[in-house]
Amino acid sequence: MNSDFTLPCRQQLELVTAVSSLSDLDAAPALAGRLREHLLAAAGSGLDGLAATRLISVFNDRLTCKVIELTAHRHRLPPVAWCWLALGSEGRHEQTFVTDQDNGLIFNATSEQEAAALRQIFLPFAQEVNQHLADCGFALCNGQIMAGNPAWCLSLEEWRSQFIDWVRRPEPEALLNASIFFDLRPLFGELALGEKLRTLLLSMTVATPSFEHLMAANALQVDVPLNFRGEIAVGEGDSIDLKKYGSRIFVDAARIFALSSGTRAVNTAERLRQAGPSVGLPASEIAAVDAAFSQILRLRLAQQIEAAGRGELGGYGLKPAALHDIDRAILREALKQAKRLQQRLKLNYAL
């Protein structure tokens, strides 16, 4: 067997072992740097978008769990069940190289008074985890959607009340929060507690079609960047924000389909495959949407890898004119699938 072929696999095993054996939080940033270099190389070696973002997310999960574990050892945490929640793209296993933290913490409490007391104990721990993750390259969230924020360090009952409030009174901020918090995935601790919260969430959304309708209307506010001839339409600077006007369209639609059907999947591709048939998507259309989403992710990662090679932090703006003819054609066809997905939302919710 060619030794060049086995090298990435050997490197991955070595890195997995290095993360598992990490015992000093001060050594975590350097290890995070090694992980990033490996993942940049792996993502640039021909992986499709879905596989690459999953690989990035899995390694980020491993490092995050180790950071949480080591930080927990430095605190006298109360003897109650608790769970660290991954949110947003981390929750969906769709992280790229440009990402910030979206996380929360859930714990058991028997009363409001106990919840308030436990929160004061958990907050210093959660804030330290957030800072250690920032030291590892996971930027602090500008919107403060982190477990170290008292607003997102809540008991099961407090999370339940918050979700009920968002679903029953879906104001613009609630719809924005839904796009992050409703992609939750239990990451570390008592995972069953996080799953219990997810079960509560799905029971609410399935029973509230009016909320789904508003989510669909909100998702349709994003225009697919195609002109009337079906050609790519660029914005300011002759570029397209491939997150806002590309991958987000697939993510939003899949989330709505999953929440309306009670599908437990959080990953966008898995949501489409599992919930698609129940919302009228034939298998051929699901496969086409799946491939289109993967291509959008691949192009986003390629842009970020190129920026990293220049020592820059790649944003989301991609210039179609800079793509070779095949990738430009692939982008155009992928955006057409995004438009068809929006048309499915319009049909299903009479919008």
C-alpha cells in the first residue's frame, strides 16, 4: 500500500490519541493548532463538503469535550445532572474553519431558588471553559450565546419555559434564536438530560404549525443569488456571501422540515433524508439537494483554505468570477437546488 495514502490516517490516529491523553489545559492551544493544520490539509485533499465539515466538527467535539472535562476537574461542581450543549453549526456537525462558539449548559434543579443557586456555581466553570476554547481558536460569540452567559446556563425547566415562550410568541428575536438553539446537540455530561430537552422541543414544534409557518416565511426572506435568466447574481464587491445566501438556505429549510415532522436529526443532510419524504420531497430531489449542499460547503471551505494559505481569516464572500468554469457551473446548479427548496417551503406553507 502507498505510504502517502496511509499517512493522513496515521496522523488522525495520532491526533485522536493526543487529544485523549491531554492532561494540561495550557497545552490545549498548541494541540488545537496541530488539529487545524491537519484539518486544513485533509479538507483540501479532495473531501466533499459534507465529509470535510463532519471531520472538522468531530475533531472539534473531541477537543471541546477534553477541555470541558479538564476544566470540570478544577471546580467543585454540585452533585446534580448537567450537560454541555452544542448549538448552531457545532450542534449540526457542520463547522468550517471560520466559526465562533455557540453553546449552553443545562442542569437539573427542583425549584427556581435551587436553579438560581446552582447557576452561580456553574457559571464560573462555564466561563472558564468558554475562555479556554477561545484560547484554542474558537472565538467568543459576539452575541454572547455561550454557557458562561447566565441567560444560557439554565435548568431543564428554565430551558423548557424559554422554548415555550419562543414557540408561542415567535417575535423576530425568537425566530433568530430558533435558528441557533433549535439545532442543539448534547455534547458532554449527562447526555440524556440534553436529549430530554430535545424531546420537549420537538413536541412543541410539531404541535405548533403556526410557528413553523412563521419560520418558513422568515427563511424565505433570503433571496437565492440568481437572476431572472438563472445566472449567478453577485452583490457588492462582485462577491456572494456563501453562508447567508448559500448554505443557510439549505440549513433553514431542513430545520423547518425536521421540527415540523418531529425528526430528531440535527445535521442538515440527515434532516433532509429523514424528514424529506414526510414533507413531499421525492428521493431523487433529496439526493440532488444533498449534493448541492455539499458543493456549497466545499466551495466555502476552499475559500477559507486559500485565505489560510495567505495567513488570513477567510470570510464568507466568494467571487464567482475567480472560480474555474466547472466550479462556477456547479455553484449555479447548487443555487438552483436552493431555489427549488425554497419553492417547496412556499408550497408546503402556502406562502
